Amino acid sequence: MDAPAVVLALVLAETAIGGLALAWFAPTWGNVRHGYEVLLSSTLALMAWGAWAALQTPLATLTGLASSARPATVSAAVDAAEWASRGLAATAVLAGLAAIALLVVKLPPVAGRILGIGATVTGLAALVQLAQIRGVRGGPGGLTQGILELVLGAFLLGAIWDGMVLGHWYLVERRLINRYMVWIAWANVAAVVGGVGAVALSARNPRPCVGLTGAELDTCAFAFSPLLSVGSMTLMIGFGTLALLAVIAYFNVRLAKEGGRSIQASTGMFYLAVILAPAAEFATKIRFF
């Protein structure tokens, strides 16, 4: 598969689906103005659409390989990729409709929440299909490990994105109590732990390009980043970045508990986390397929 495109698709999909899950099941529902869910769902819908768009080139590559020496395996991977593509498209549409439903005054807010939960469920189904591609291609741990890696990555990226957006929302609702920022700060701590698990699981996967030949080798990760061929560089980047994220998570909890202007400082910390977390996931998901 086309490594740059498929890794981008995985990271965007994880952020969208993890963010949606936390948005529609978080204690903020009913306690924070629904403009927060509108803003969050809109951005996550765009990410799901981006994941769908990024997946189209790898899907075309898989389809082109369907007549190779492993037609049955490649055909199964094509089927899984097609279902994943449909799932990501549905996630983007449902998330967008959820935001629109909350903006329509005559509709009850629960209509938007139902659509948001639907987007989350569809997105999770798409993650299973993405993991299925890895399973049929004979990845270590098969489908189970693949699902676990994607879910943990989605938790990491989704919690950090939601935290940054919620921190900005405190500028809109200045009288909002700090309880919700404390909640997302602790969710961030748990997400970092989950991220460590995702990187650790990725250590079981082979380094990029190992055992590939022909067209598959041409689309390997080293084609766009030779640095990743140095030893276990992907794992070093992943664990190193998560160490920085752990420090940020600690300060986020402290700052969120203080409340007041410290919420703005916590939001600034989330800015740093939003930059670092995708870097960790990009490095480790290079090894996913």
C-alpha cells in the first residue's frame, strides 16, 4: 500500500473517531452549550473526510495488485479497504449532520446526539475494516492486535484534540466551571498511557519494507523517509514523543485544577500535545501494515 497516504488516512481516522467518541459520551453533554459539540463535530467530520480522501490512492494500489501472485489475499484486502472507505465517508456525513442538527432550532438536541453516536459507531466499524486489511496480509497478532493498536491510537489523538477545543470553548463560556477541563485532562493522562500501549504493540510489527518486493517496495515508508530505516527509529520517536506528552499531561491536570486563567495555560499545553501526538502515531503506524 502507498505508505504516506495510508498512514495519513490512519492518523486522521483515529483522530476523528476517537474525538467523536469522547464528544458524544463526555460529561460535557447537557452541561456545556451545544455550540461546543457543533464546533467539535465539524472539525472531526472534516478529518474523517480527509481520511477517506487519503485512503483512495492506497485502495487503487491494492486494486491494481489484485492480479498478482497472491490474488486471494489481495482481493480480501481490497474488500476490507472498500468497506473502510465507505465507513469513513459515512462517519464524515453523520458527524456533519450531527452538527447541523444541533444548529436547527426546531430539532431537539437529542437528534444531534443520535447522529453523533451513529458517526462514532460507523467510524469504529471502519477501524475494524482497516485492521482487517492488516489481518489478511498476515500481520503479527492479526486482526485483534490491529484493532487494539487503532483503538489506543484513536483514544490518544481524540482526547488531545477534544481537550484543545474544550480549552478554547472556555473563552466562550467564561463562567463555565473547571470540572470539565479537569475531566479531559485526566482523560489525556489515560490516553497517553494508551498511546504507550499502541507504540509497544507496534514493536511486534516488522520494520517497514522488510520482505517487500516490486510494486509494494516502491510504495514503502523508506521511499519518503530514509531516516525510518535506522534501527528501531520509529519506536524511539514514538516512545520519546510520548514521554514529552506525559509531562504535558501532568501539567494539564495541575493547571485545570487551578481553574481561572490557568485554563488558558492548559489549552496552550494541548496545543503542544496536538503537534506531538500525531508525530508519535505517524512514526508507529508506519509499521502497521
